[in-house]
Amino acid sequence: MRFLHTADWHVGKTLKGRSRLDEQEQVLREIVAVARAHEVDAVLVAGDLYDTAAPSAAAQTLVMRTLLGLARDGTPVVAIAGNHDHGPTLDAYRPLANASGITLVGSARPADRGGLVEITARSTGERARVAVLPFLSQRYAVRAADLVTRTPGENTSSYDQQLRDILATLTAGFADDTVNLVMAHLTVLDGAFGGGERAAQSIFEYAVPATIFPVEAHYVALGHLHRRQQMPAPCPVHYSGAPLAVDFGEQENTPVVCIVDARPGTPAKVTDVPITAGRRLRTVRGSVAELAALADGVGEDYLRVLVCEPARAGLREQVTGLLPNALEVRIDPEFAAPVTVSRPATGPERHPSELFSEYLRSRGIADPRVETLFARLHDDVTGGA
């Protein structure tokens, strides 16, 4: 059987106030094209379809249109909720999605109520079983463990033990003659962060060891960490990574989707297919003159600019005039003057203009025009007092 594994679309994500919906549409169109070109038997979307629990109508339209495009011609699609998604909303769409061959799983479920999804390959007639585990916060992990494992609630307080119990119950339905898959949205210990993950839901308390996944699994499809990587484990455990860098912390990541070939009794073979749509993110640095020389070589990339000059009035406007795609302009730390306050604790009261000049010096700003403007505005407000 052949699967496409993708995750962390984050549709609706903006960057420094700039909408990227057009780019996200291009990326998702490319993913649909890859799925068709490789004639996959199923598509696994491992969470974070959206960037927010309350996505815009345009974001929802794009995600649903993409899922329908992936499911065209009868290809099963299985998608779970990530920490950015609103699980109950995905669950509410289940009846409509099921009619189109799309399985949405917004919350942890027992195996016989949607926690173990069965797929039959169109190409070979072989069967696969997918144990699905949407993102679980610590707050809901015990509740989910009670629901899935049907215990009387005497669970350990350890987050990883709760997930271990849930997965053990879901994967108990794996068989020797099926392709056995796990799809989850979580943090594996020692995984490399991509740069744009939500830190509060990626910290050590939320990390689990790769050993929670059973050796019987032919492939584990993960979402949450945005960098493409394989985790050391008794079975193949892979993060597909995000197909579009969500912020400048991810500018060095290589966006891909994973094409997975698996058969009963054999570990999966994984092939990375690059995703080329969408603008790239870059960090550039230099003086204004050096940045002007770079202007013709940055293309359509979105830029984070570190200016190697002291701050002055109008500097940002000058830089964005040279580099219209600069979304973030900062003074390079080497050129930023340390913030110091040297005002005496006691002494004669000083004029506000003098205090303002001292403040500008403490920030490394030397621009007489700013001081003149302050003085004029102060006089207008106070009548020259």
C-alpha cells in the first residue's frame, strides 16, 4: 500500500500581519497533485489543519476543498486534530466528511467508535488499520484514557503513561495480515523543533518517548514538530514537517510530504517529495547601502532584516522602500546601544526636552529632527511652559 503523510498546514496563519492564504492554497494544490501523481491508496493528515481554533470562513473553505480534492476518485483521507485545531468542530463535520470518504477525528475515541480506522487499498485490495490519536492536553489526557481504555479512573498522573495506555488499547486491533499504522499529534522526546511550534504545548511535560509506539506498527505518522525528521524507535516513526514555513524560525527547514510504501510484515519505505510552492523566508543583514545592493537578488522572498547601523528616525521606511517584502526590520544587536539610565536620583528638576534627549542617547538614537519635533509638540501642548 502507498500512503501520503502530511501535517501542520496551519491554514489561516498570518506572518507579521501579512495574510498567506494565497500561498497556502498553492501549497495545498501541490500536495493534491503529488497524491495523484504517486497514485496513493490513502492520505494521512496528522493534525494542525488550521492555525487557530476559530478559523475564518476562507480558511475553512480552503481546507475542506483540499480534503475533497485529496479524496477524489475514492482515495480515503484520514485527518486528526492538532493542538491548534478545535477538535469538537472536526467531530461535528464527521457525518458530512464520511460521505466523501474523509475520516475526521477531533478527539480520542475507543477503537470500535472511530479510534481504529480501516482502509482497503484500491491498488492491491490489501487492508490497513490506522490507530488515530489527536492532540491531547494534560488537562484531558486522564479523561481520554478513561474513555479509550475503559478503566475505572485509576490512571497514573504521568502524561506519557496515559498516552501509552491509550495507544496500547487502540493498537490491540493490529493484525499480522494488515498494514498497521499509527497517526498522532504530539511531541517525541529529543525531537528537533522546527521553530514555529506553540511552546506551551511542546515543552518537556508534553514530550513522550518514542518507545510508546508498538513494534508491530509498520509506520507512525506524526504531526506537531515542524521539521522533517525520523525518530529513533523500534518501528519507523516520522514527522513529515510543515509544508510551508510558518515564521522566520523555520526558514532553514525543507518542506516535504512523505510517500510511504508499506506491506504486512515489512517496515515501511519512506520517500520525501519536496514542496516548492509558497514564498521562502530569509534573514538578511547589512548597512542600508549593503541592503540596497541585495535588493535585486531576493525575489519574492519574505524578509527579516537586521540593519547594521544605529537607529535613527525614518530608518525603517528607508529599508522597506528598498526591500518591499521586508516584514520585520530590526537593528542588528551589534549596533544596538545598550539601554542605560543615568538620571541622578536627586537634583534640580530638568526640562522635558533635556530628559527626552537623554532618553534618545540611551537608545543609541542621534537625530536632531526628532528632538526638534519633540520640543515643538511639547510647546504646542503646554503653551511653552
